[in-house]
Amino acid sequence: MKTLRTCRLATLAVALALVLPAAHAAGGTYNASALTINGRYDRFIVTYRDGSTERNSRNAAVQNIGAAISRTRINAASGRRTTVAPLGVSYQRKLAVGAELVRTSRKLTQSEASTLMAQIAADPAVAHVEIDALMHPVRDIPATATMRPTALLPGAPNDPMHATYQWHFNNPTGGADVERAWELADGTGITVAVLDTGITQHPDLDLSLADAGYDFINDRFVSGRAVDGRVPGGWDTGDWTTQEPWLSECTSASHPPEDSTWHGTHVSGTIAELTDNGVGMAGVAHNAKVLPVRVLGHCGGYTSDIADGIVWASGGHVDGVPDNLHPAQVINMSLGGGGACSADDVSGQAIAGAISRGATVVVSAGNSNADAANFTPASCPGVITVASSGITGKRAFYSNYGTRVNIAAPGGGVYTDDDPNTGTLANPTGFVWSAINKGTTVPAEAVYGGMAGTSQAAPHVSGAVALILSAEAQAGLPISTPAQIRNLLARTARPFPVKADRPIGTGIVDAYAAVIEALNGGGNESATPLAPGVLQGGQAGASGDSQLYSLNVPAGAKNLTLRSFGGTGDVSLFVKAGIAPGENGSDADFKSTRPGNAEAVLIAKPQATTYYIRVVGVSSYSGLSLLGIYTQ
């Protein structure tokens, strides 16, 4: 996950590296992981401690940061260059999570920004500092053509393009087994918030909540509006970067100029495109409502706006914005950027708040063929992080991977047999197809288009979650919590038909199996609670058995140690914060897999949450003891 400068306690040799080391200064922490050598930064987010003067006074906050600037001697260095004015700071606004957004009078280099953040964090009043990073739609691979809607053809469902183009719903190896799930649920009564570029007019989309959505982009350069400020409605007005002023300010080798993506429309279609209506294609949870929240515009979208969007979408309050009358049970974010995410970051705080309000948060792993631990929000605590698989069930060559990934879903492999080495474009079966727009800048004709990416994988999972929740509601069953949903999806995922070359979760999402499990009351896997410092002895199991235990860890705890020992046989230990790791432990935050029964994991600075410990029998075992202990 994100690389944060830190002083850490040494870990036991048997433990993995800490999942999220935090950068410690005398006062608080700072997250410099999103800084890049060529980057320039002028927006910073500072979280002050409860009870501090700065927490409740914008003037005190500005003075605090001005003092930090003085300590950095950045102004002294600038003074030798007469054309550079002394560095100043201005207050922008308070975020919904209570942090302050400030802006420096000029953009800073990586070194300057890191130095300033360290000095801000050195103040005892400060809890955390980070940059207000630009996130982007997870960059997808587009198909070479779009299609217009066609007339009614026979079939079930009767959407004329479904059978030919939407392999990702029913293909037995790479699909999400959606069609069979429709026999049990359709998403009725569930709202899915899509935090993205917004939504466009389309005959195959239910737009009943489009006006009820909101445009959270505050900066006029990013929004494309004439003035700063947020506006009602979740409409996509375009995010093109082919023209000035965005061409010179936003494009680079990693972000080349491109026409408007209509990314949010495509994602929304995969989740809830109208189905069996004789038009176009189908959606996973076609009777669910999509609440569009525009957080991405020209050049992407700022972390501060996205965090506020998360809070608002889940039913929380954001100053200056009318409260959301349609709180979402599911939030989809097919977006991201570099840098890891901790619980202290505003993204982590906003997501934790959304989860506490009952929203399941689903995010894309990213398309960089890299460890998702180094991307946000893919590495944020509590999210369901989704990797991409293709029609054969292989990991898509571009998909991010790692222990932060919970599950895979169809995102498109692009090439025949999902193998980029063949050089053969698999069109349409290499792509995920959905509603889109034909306009190159502003909206134009409504069409259908193919894309490939983890942006397409995540909405398959969001749709599956909507199916689960609607099935439970219709059956009068208790509604699964976000943690229970994560566990249920992991347990019911279809095993990969071929061994994944990198870890991408417990398998491919299986919508039908997940709904069946939920209807059978399987939303929550029970865990045997451990009491801190109390030995849990006499544990036994067979080879392949998977036993789950839990330990509640309070705020302020340190040096959490989880151990198994004694008895006979061979076990492995898998540990995850907040939810249970998958049955094979592939998505665990920590693991210990030494031969025999003596396993241990040490977490120097644990989260204040429930830790789940999964014991998996490598061979049969008996007489095993478990112990969880921490200091306060």
C-alpha cells in the first residue's frame, strides 16, 4: 500500500510487513506516497485534532500552515530568485470529514511538498496531512467502434444486442453468471451511487435519479463551468482534454489528450441498463436505481471532491449541498490514482463513514499491471477491490493485483484467449459492452460501446451486490452489512478456470451463487471470538478445513500479536482487518505459512477494529492453541 515515511517498531520475522505504515512526525502523520518526481502540488488537506483551535478556526489553520512554511525555509530559497514571490497559503474549505483544504500561492516540487507536509505534521495540533491529489477514471481500452440501438428481436431477455455482445454476463468460464441470478433478483429497491464523470441521456438507462444526483466538482477548470462551485444534477457535460486550456495543463505521456470518455454512462449501464425492453443491451441489476455523482471532469477529479461525494452519496451531510434524499446502499468508484490509502486519509475516513451508514463501497483495482496496494482508493480499508478477468477467466494483462484485491470480475481481456502476445483483437468478446455517447466533447448521439478495464469489472460486482440486497429485502431477510457482503462474495466466487499469474482475489464474482447464498441465510460467516490474552486451546481440523476466529482491538492498542502453536499437524494463519479473509486466505492483509503449527503475525500499530484470523489446515491438525494479545 502507500509508502509513508514512518518510524516503525520492528516486526517479528514470521510476520509480513505492515499493511500501511504511517508517516510519523512529532504531531501527526503525513502521506507523501502520491508525490511524484515530476509532479507539482499546491493543494493540501490537513486534518486537525479534535479540540484543537485550528479544528474550528480557519484563521488559526492558515496561521498554523504559515508557520510551517517559515520552518521549511522554502521562502528563503525562493528569495534568491527575485522573480518568485514568497510562498503564501489560502484557505479553501472544510471537507465533510472535518479536514481543511488549503492552497499554496504557487505549485511546489515533490521535495518542497514533502518538506512542507512534514513541517505541518510536526505541529501537535495536526493529526494528518496529505495532498489533494487528482484521481482519474481508471483508463480503459476502448473498442474500435460504437453501435446504435436496434429494433426488437426475439429472445429472452429481448434486448437485441445482449446475446451477441454481453458474454460477460453468462460465459461459463469468464462471465459473472448474471442471467441465472435474474431468476431470483433484479435490484428492485436498491440505489447504486456511481461516483464518476456523471451520466448522459440514453434510451436504455433509467434516468429518474439523474437530477437528484449532484456535481461535486468545485473547481471551474475541472468542471468546465464558468465559475467555481458545485451544482445540482449528476449530468456529464464532457471531460475532453483535446483543446485548451486542458490540452496544455492536463495531458502528458501517461495521460494523452482524449475525447470525452462518457465513462460514468458506461459504468452505469453495466450496473443497471434497462433489460428486457427490446432495446440495446442489459444491466446486471436492471431494476436498481443509479444515482450519478459527478466527481470527475476535465483532467480528473480532486480527492477532496471525491471524499465529499462519498459522504453525500451514503447519506452523510456536506456543508453547502442539500442532503441526499436517496442514500445509496452501494457505491461504485471506477476511478483512482497513485499513492496508497490509510484510515487516516480523507478517502479512508469518508469510506469508513459510508460503510458505517450501511453502504458497500466497490472500487476498481486499477489498470497499471501493478500492486493495487499502491493505488487509491483500491487500497483504502473496507472497500471491495475488484480486479479484471477476461473471457477465458485469466487475469487481464493490464489489471492490478495483490493482497488488497478481494475478487475478480469480467472486465475484458481484449485479445484472443486473453493473451496480448497473440496480437489478435477479440472484438466484441474481448470487451465489456454498455451504454455510451458518441460526442467527442459535449453529449451527442446515444450509442453503445465496448471498453476493457477494471472500470468495467467493478460495476459487475456493484450490480451483484444490488442483486443480493434486493433479494434479501424481497424475502424479508435481515439485510447484510458491508462486511458480510464482502465475505459472501469471497466465499461464493467461482474458482479461476486457470491459475492466476498474480493474486486477484478468491475467484470470479458469481452473481447467482451469491444471491443463492444470501437467500439461504449465508450472508454472515460466524467467527469464534478470542478474548485478549486468553488461550483458545484444543482446536482441531482436517486438511483443507478453514476455521475463522475474531479479536476486537480497541483504539490506542499497540503490538497486536496473533499466534497459533502446539499440538500436531500443519496450519497456515491468515489475518484481515474489518472482515474475514477468503476461505483460502488469498486476500489476507497478513499471513504466516511456516511448516508446522507455530505461526505468528505481529502488527505494531493495529487499527481499532475487529481482526479476523483464519486457520487453514495444510494437513490435519489437533491440539492447536490460538492466542491474541495487544498492549495499551
